[in-house]
Amino acid sequence: MYRPRGLDKDPDALTRRLRAMTRVRKLLRLAEDQAGQPEGRSARQRAEELLTRHGLTWAAVDSPDWVGAFDFRHRTFELGKDEAWRHTLAVCLAEYLDCVALHRARETVVETFGPEAALPQVEYAFAVYLRQLREGWREHAAALQDDGTWDALHRKQQLDAREAFCVSFVLGVKERLERDRRAELDKDPVATEEARRQRKELDAWMRKAGVRWRAMPSGVGSFDAEGYRRGMEAQIDPAMGGGGGTRRLTG
């Protein structure tokens, strides 16, 4: 997994800075293209604001660690199983990290597109969130067994209960990340605008590469209050924290 030196001890900082550095470098490219013009001066000013806001330096912009890290790339990773909620989780995490995740029906592979440095973070966050979901389900299932509810269900009802929990967990994650992005709009409108610009550039890059896609069903067809609560409480920062995600997931 790509990790620029100096940020390994603070994965949260890595996530924020990856997003900020992508926008800074694009602003600087615009400033160079429009040197001496109002657009160029404005782009450089916005780049300076982002550097200050995220505690970055001009030296970091030219660091060899970042060379090529923000060029658009294509990457694939395994979801583990063909379950709609897994697809939805991959899509919402990619969106949060300024990338795009696509998948074909009845396949366990998801394709991601975005800045090269951000793509491994989508896969890693997916793996850790999946682990959080599994731990939450085990605890919830144990509680159902303790109160006698689980044994009263037949096999299909047990499977439906697990599906509802997983779907609701992902719904909670999705809604919380969307809420965070709305809050980010209020706190950091400059960065948000650059994220929109980057997304347009990414969409254009994908179209030029011949990538075509359409919206897929979200897979949210059932609901479980406990799963939703746990999803709403799951955090992107801990998901980007210690430990490593597996390349192939089997459960």
C-alpha cells in the first residue's frame, strides 16, 4: 500500500493530507498554465490557503514521495462475496476519498478509479470496516442468543436477520460520511470546490479511457436498528488506523 514517508504514525493525517495535496498540486498546475493572469493568481492563492489549513509546506509539494501519487489510475480489489451491501460500502468509501468505485452484476471484484495514492486507501478502509461489521454482528447475534430470540428463528430468518444487520450497518456508514462531507462544505468551501473540480476531471479521464457506467441498486432493502446504529458510530479515522487489510477477503 502506498504511504508517503513521515505520515505512517498518523493515518488520519494521511487521509486528510492526501485529499489536500491532490487539490494543491492541481491548483499549482493551473497557476502555471495561467501565469500572470487573474486565474493563475487566484489558483496560487487557494493553494496557499490549503497548505496553511492542513499544515503542509511547499517542500512537501515537490517531495519525491508525492511524484505521480495524484495521477489518475485504475485498480481492482476483491469484495469477498457478491453481496449488494458490500458493493454499496465500497462505493461510499470511494466517494469519501474522492475516487469512483464500479462493479459488474454478480461479480466479487470492484474497480476503483482516482488519484493513485488514494486508491489503496479505499481498499484498506473497506477491509477494516468489514472487520468492524463482522465484530458488531457477532456481538449482536450473541445478544440475540442470550435473550432466546436467535434459537426461535429458523435458518432463513437467521440469514435474513444477518442481511438486515449488514445492510443497515452500511446505510449508517453511508449517511454519516455524507453528513461529514456536508459539514466539510461549511468548514472548508475552498477544498470542497477543488474536490468537485477533481471529480469532473476524473469523470472526463474515465470517459476518455472508454469507461461507461450506470447507477446500480443500493442493496438497501431491509433494516436493522442495531446495525444502523453501529454503522453510524463507525469512524473513518479508526478505519484508516493501525493494522492491515487483506487483499482477498473470504467472509
